[in-house]
Amino acid sequence: TPNISRRPIRQLDAAAANRIAAGEVVERPASAVKELVENAIDAGARRVDVAYADGGKRLIRVEDDGHGIPADELPLALQRHATSKIDGSDLVNILTFGFRGEALPSLGAVGRLTVTSRARGASEAVCLGVRGGNAEPPRPAALARGTVVELEGLFTATPARLKFLRSDRAEAQAIGETLRRLAMAAPGVAFTLTDRSDPDSPREILRLDAESGDLFDALGNRLRALLGPDFLANALRIDAEREGVALTGYAALPTYSRGSAVTQHLFVNGRPVRDKLLLGALRAAYADLLSRDRHPAAALFVDLDPEQVDVNVHPAKAEVRFRDPGLVRGLVVGGLRQALAGAGHRASSTVGG
Ligand code: ADP
Ligand code: MG
């Protein structure tokens, strides 16, 4: 047997605990952007401006006009398991993106983090830096409203993790995809994305105006801005309901199918997911209408009582667990087939199915 010398059990300090948690929360620049933009949306922002340099490795900056963080709470926001979004008694009725209280402390563990915020009604803004995993004392700052979070030198203190990142170009691409997916879930929020790799000539990658109007109008306009006019011109409105579970969105006609799955956008209670059950249901709905190498394009939103779904499965929350998977699958397959049949695309073997 190997010679294992046992050491005494010790409680890890906060910095070590944050570094470990960061491994799950922050895999690459796009995951940092996801956490920060989700925080901005959770804060009721109407506009969110995202910037990065060198694929997010040198700088990630997210600015919002949301409700901000009161000066006396800012140090707490950087502590693990500190959140304003749940009180711990109810892990079920979660309607915000965040609730684990892990993003900011994790980001502070993997780069130089600076948070500047001005709470609504506060007379001045306050700024707090985290250096080497340790928070500096808060200091007064200049900011008209909302919150600015800057993350510099991601993973420079952990070269092993830095090595796993892809090219600046590939990381920038992933940031763009992450932002587009979140922007789909929040058509009422304006977004910009800017590449600031060259400080003398910032490059605007994306600009989305805030959309208004009813759900379908706002979503339709946002989808047109994100996916191009072709998708919407070839898409059916999906609006179905079964036992309190709602399915809304747009799904493309089979003739608009694509050779890759990148145009499949699925959301559960407003949260972007890549859920096997939903992807399978989408595929099944089109099964007789598409050859196996074609993928249906769709942006679909499943909304249900938070008690009927567990989003607390994975830190990145890409997967969910439905209490009644059969109901959700039936709704998606049925809702899509009905819309497709209405447009003259009836699957031969599944009439009435
Ligand atoms: P979580 O989002 O799970 O609560 P975070 O670590 O992401 O955890 O954030 C901790 C807390 O900091 C949040 O609960 C929120 O109160 C506050 N916060 C973070 N980002 C923002 C923001 N952009 N605007 C307002 N408050 C924020
Ligand atoms: Mg968060």
C-alpha cells in the first residue's frame, strides 16, 4: 500500500475556498461575462455595456444602470455565500439568475476585481478592489448610477488555468455568444459589446436597443436583431400551454433548418439552458420533417411554477431538472407539432400525436 501520511483536518481560509469555488464558476472569460451580466439584469438594469480586451484575458468590464449596491453592503457582496437574492429558507422559488452568492468572490479569486457602485438614492459611489484574493478597504468613487465591475488579468496568478484558454479570438467569440443568449432572454434591456483590445480604437461588436411592446413583438424584434431577418421571416409563433406550463417563442419552418445546432436557443423561466430533455423534445417535434443531419432553429421559452423545476443542479446552471419531465416534453412536442401542422407541415407518422 502507498505510504500516505495523514495530516490533521483544517478549515480552509476564505481565499482558498474562493479559489476552489472559482474553478466551477469561472472556466473562461465568457463565464465571467455571464455572471456579471446576469447580476446586472438581476439588478433591474435597463442598459448593460460590456467591454473586453484580448478576448477577456486582459480586461472584462460590465457597466449597468441597475439599483446598485449600498456602500455598507459592498464588502459583503464580495464574501462567499452572501447574496441579496434569497434568504436561504426557500431554495425553490428562485426567479433571479443568481442566488449562490459565489460569482463576485470567485472572480476576486481569479483576477484583479474592482467593483464600483452607487445605490439608488446614495449621495456618492463607492469602490472596492480585490487584490490577491483580499478585499481592500472601500473608497469613495465617481459614478452617476448603477454598477461597474472590472476584472483584469484573469488567471494570471494561475498559469496552469491560463494555458487552457483558447485564442483571444475564440474567447471573444464565446463572450459574444454568451451575451447574445442572455440578450435574447431580456429583450427590454439595451446591450452593447465593445472590443477594447486597442485602447485607441475601441471596436463595437454588438449594439442592441431596448425593445418594447408585447412579448412577441419585443422578442421578435430582438431575435431579428440577433439572428437576422431570415429567421423571423421563416418562423412560426409558438404559444402553447399545458397544466400551467407555458411554451412561447418562435420556431423555424423545416425549410429553414440548419446544419448545426447553434440556432437552438432554449430558456427555462428566463434562464438560458442547454437541457437534454428540451433539446430532445425539439428534435422529436421535427423528427419526420427533417433529415437527421438538419437541426431545427428555434428560440423557445418554457415558463412554469418555480416549484416545478430545480435550477440548483449545477453552479453554471445550464441544466435543470423538471418535476414532471413528461409534461414538459409533451408540451414542447405537442406545441411545436400543432404550430407546424397549422403551417402545413404535418408529420406523416404522427398525425394527432
Ligand atoms: P448572487 O448573484 O448569487 O447573489 P454574486 O456574487 O453574483 O451572487 O453577487 C453578490 C451580491 O452582490 C448580489 O446578491 C447583489 O446583491 C450584489 N450585486 C452583484 N452585482 C450587482 C450589480 N451589478 N448590481 C447590483 N447589485 C449587485
Ligand atoms: Mg450573481
